[in-house]
Amino acid sequence: MACATVPYVSITVSPFVVSTVNVNGVRAATRKGMLPWLETTDAHAICLQETRANDGELTKALAPALDSGWHLASAEPSAKGRNGVAILSRTAPDAVRVGIGAEEFADSGRYIEADFGAVTVASLYLPSGEVGTERQEEKERFMAAFAKYLAKAAKAAGAADRDVVVCGDWNIAHTENDLKAWKTNRKNSGFLPEEREWVSALLTGKAPWTDVVRELHPDVEGPYSWWSYRGKAFDNDAGWRIDYQFATVALAERAKEAVTERAEAYDQRWSDHAPVTVRYR
């Protein structure tokens, strides 16, 4: 794990802006345009997923941003060229934690969280799956372990009067409004009934989590955050909304704007995902 070692400075700014993006390989993303985006964003914390890099490679790829003042905390993957999550921030976190408490996923590079004052920001890369394969079984084991972790995290946050936002690529489209081609994906991983029910259980009833983007954009298609590189998916806006910010209730109530930063054209994309940015009061 890489983490900045400079003294902690609490984030007390308002609004507090959080972005999340699956970079689809940080070295490729920085070559394609991620660094200019970092120069223009007003985000205070940025959650990255699928960095596909160890700590040394990640630091090298992001060197211009780190030299300009960004701080980095990362969870490198044990599998070379896969997974990897990180958090970039304007100020150094006062604490960083990696993993969800499940031994199987301890070194998988799928979850990291950092504290900034009374706010915890987390970056998640939930496994993708494939029906009828070990990949789907792994995804389901992660989901089961992560649901338990989220329940404990919400309870601890409530007891400590903390706000928490879990950002990232959840690899599940929750509702029909979250997937353009939902009719043809009902039997595919990412839109299976049991996966969607799992998300619903996190959000409905007395659940402590709120889907911030959906709360601010109810009853609309999308806004999608991932489009296949194949065919005309991007041009036709035939995407999936799988990049979420799930916040505890008090923080969700402070969200005033949510934007998916979709590139203006196909050739301007630096990832197959777009950053999802939320402004909290």
C-alpha cells in the first residue's frame, strides 16, 4: 500500500467534491488524457479503480499530478495487471484502511478507504462475473462478504458520527433505468435478479445507504457511466450505470449535484468509464 506521508490537514471546504472513475489501466489512461482532466477537476477526492498497476507503477504514471500537490493512497493488486484501487486527494488522509476483512480478498486490490476529518471516502472495484463460471462464484462470495462489511461500517459510522461514501465500479446495474439494453441482459452477470436484489437490500427500507446519483436523478435513463469500446455503444449512448456513490444518509442529504463527465466524442475518451462527480454541501 502506498500512502502520502505528509502531515494531515482536514478537509473542511464546502462544497466537498468527490469523483469516482474506473481508469481501465492507469498507465493507458494517463497517456490518453487523464492528466489534463486532473488539472481541471475541482474534486477534493478522486476514487480510482482498475489501476492495473503496483504501487511503483501507479506512482510513476501519476507523477505529474503528485508533483502538483495531489496525495495518493493505494491498494495494489496481488495479481499482475489486474484490479487495483486508489484514492487521490487534495490533502493527506489521516487514516487509510485496505480490504473488507475477508481473507480471500485481502490482497486483491479491490477496496481502500481513507478518512478526511469526519468523512470517510472509499474506492471499490467489485468483481465482474460471468454466469456459470468461477468468476461469478467469486463475485457472489465478494458480495456476501462486502454486505457484511458495509453493515458494520454503517453501524460504526453512526456511533462515531461519521459520514461515509463508498464510490466505485460496482459492476451491477441496479434497475432497468441503469442499463440501456436491459431486455437482452436479464440473464447476464451485471443484471441478474439476485445481483439487483443484493443492491436493493443495501438501499431500501431502513438501510443506511443512499444511491446519491439516482436520488438526484430519479426516474431517468442513466446517466450511464460505462460504454463498450465495441460498435457504436458510446455514440448511441447504449451504456450501463454501474459506477456509484453510495453514501450514509446524513451525507447523502448534503449532495446537491451529481454529474457524469461523459466525453464529448469517442476519440476523447481516456477510459471506457466516465468520471462520476458529486458535490456535497
